[in-house]
Amino acid sequence: MLRWCLRISLLQQYHRQQHKLTVAEDLFDFHRVTSDTNDCSNTQSKEANPAITKVDLDPYGSPAAFLDSAVQCVADGGILMCSATDMAVLAGGNPEVCFSKYGSYPVRGKYCHEMALRILLACIESHAIRHKRYIVPVISVHMDFYIRVFVRIFTSASTVKTSPLKISHVYQCVGCNSFHLQNVGRINSKDKRNVALPNFCPTVPQECCECGHKFVMGGPIWSDPIHDKEWATSILSNVQAMSGAYPAYAKISAVLTSVSQELVNAPLFVSLHSLCATLKCTNPTMAMFHSALRNAGYQISGSHVDPLALKTDAPMSVIWDIMRCWVKLHPVKSRPGADPSNRILSQEPKLQASFSQATGGLVARKSPRFVPNPEKYWGPKAKAGRPLKTPHMDNCEFRFTANTLEAGDRTSISK
């Protein structure tokens, strides 16, 4: 029900904003919706002249089988809404299955849920460009146990040629979890046509410069912005003005608040706890780490995906330099063997970090960015038709002998 509340509210707000309607003038009535029991892909493919302005894909599991027909039937400038609940696949639990469905390899990391969003966007883009179309993300969110994206579909043969500039591969170190992105295509500055060319060799060496371990490669993923911040801010103000009309107002407001504060040009994120776990050191506060990056001249924000996420435009070398400066103030014991922390801390920081309060740092928020689950054990339940098999031990007696443990039939326990 929460997903439908968010879906309907965002769809109504989008409709009003596109047509410049007030609430009283809103003509978006759901009684005009008709049902069709035919196959979804066949129904969408029958649309010879795309005239459907809004398409919503919400299958049980992966939407990959419906994407090709969906991107064709949406009208030019229309919106495609797509959900995916196969998070075990998209988050890296079954990478070979993810590649077979979405054409991308996931990488296990703290940012796996944001990477799942970017894998889905890259998959939609790959289907769209086959038909001289491209996507523009409006908002992309991870909520509860699923992901959902809202994208607009446009037609332009010239813009499709720049698609390689929006797609990147991910290189992640297996030792310290540092990651680097590299676009599939590049622009030749000497060519005035701005044609995307194949990119050069990977920007990362064979071994990580920080800890000396190998890299694994994931992707390709969508590396362009996944939100329209102006749209999210506008919708948030409208939702706050009508808070009583939304039963799930707390959740909707929390998601939109987090989205409106994210850095749009910082794909993926680092986790402060993960950095400290690698070095086996105490954690600096979020405010101190934010200040250190801002004092160094970089931007930083949180993420709607993880309360401990740090999205920044700073390179990994700067992040590790800040952690080296922190460890100098809070020393740790050296670890035996080839532990990544030994190699990282053996290098002198090139940047002298300042943890003093920076201008524009973290401030007290008037509204929460994350709300607790509505009930205990919230999340996907077991598949229907498979009853749980639990042993019944109510009427058992246990006899303890010298070498064995035997079960009897009485309710008392004797020794």
C-alpha cells in the first residue's frame, strides 16, 4: 500500500506540474483506466504510434523482459515508471544472473543498492537507444526491499550517440574497497562534432595504490545524475503543503528530503564505518568528516539509500589522506600479515586535513530523512505455497546419559 501511495502521489504531482494545473483543476481521473488481460509485452508492442504518456512496470521480480516494448510505446516526452524487487540479483548475490537479465555485473559493496538503481537505468537506456530514444531520470529511489525509477523518454538520433558518455565501468579494490569509475566513451576536444569515441585504457593500475590489492570490474552502470533535484524540491514543497492528504506522508517526505539534498554528480558513495573498519580505528563523527572534506575544497552530502553514506566529488586518495590524518590523532595498533591497513597507514598523507567546523556543514534537520519500519519483521515474506516446517518439541522428554542425548514422549525432563 505504501508503494501505491507514493506512486499515485508522485504521478499526480507530475501531471499537475506538466500541465500547470491547480489541485482543483486536476483532471487526472483514474476511472479512465481500462484493464487488458493480454501479454504485457505484446500489448505494448501493438502501439504503432506511441501515444501512451505514462507506463508503469511493476512485475514480481525483474522487469527486464518488458523494457524493450515499454520504451517503444511511451510517447515522446512521456514518463516510464519501473520497479524491480529482485534485489538479491541486483545487489550482487547472483552476479551471473544479473548479467544475463540486465547486461551488467554488480559489485558487492556498501553502495550495492545505489548500484542496483544505476544498473536498472543503464538497462533501460540500452533498450531505448536501439530505437533512437534516450532516457532522462526524474527520480530514482531505493525503498524497503525494492527499487523504483521514474524516467522520461525522448526521441533523438543525435542525442543517442552521446549515450556512451553516461555509462561507466566500476573498478573496486578487494582490499580497501576503494572504487573508481571510467566512462565507456569520451569526447575528443579537438573535434567540434562532439562525437563520442571509445575511451582509453583503465585509469586504475593492476594493483591499488592505497593497499596493493587487485581490482575487480563491475558494470556498466548509469553514471549520470539519477534525480532531477529541482523537480524533487518542487514536489517536496507541494507534498508538505498537503501533508494531510497523504497517509504515508512521513515516508514520502523523508525520501524526497534525502533526494533533494544529494549530490547529483557523485555516483555511488563511501561508508564511514567501512573506512574505519578497514583501518581498525575509532570513528570520527559525521560532522567532523563532512568538515574535513569541505575544508579541503570538496562537496559532500548524504544519500537516501544509507544513513551512513557519504557522497562526495573528492577522489579516493583524498578520502584516505583524511583517514590517515585522523589515525595520527587516534593511533591504532599495527596488524599482522598483509592487512590493507598496514599499507595504507605506511604512506604519509599528501593532504593535511582540518577537522574544525566548516561553513555549510551538517545542520540540525527539521524533518527526518529516515523513518523506522511500520511494524516488526518488516520486509518480503516467504514465497506463497511453501509452509514453514518447524519441529514440534512441546511433548518431548530429554534423557541425559553418559554419551548420548535421547528424546522421549513425556513432558517432563529427567536426568
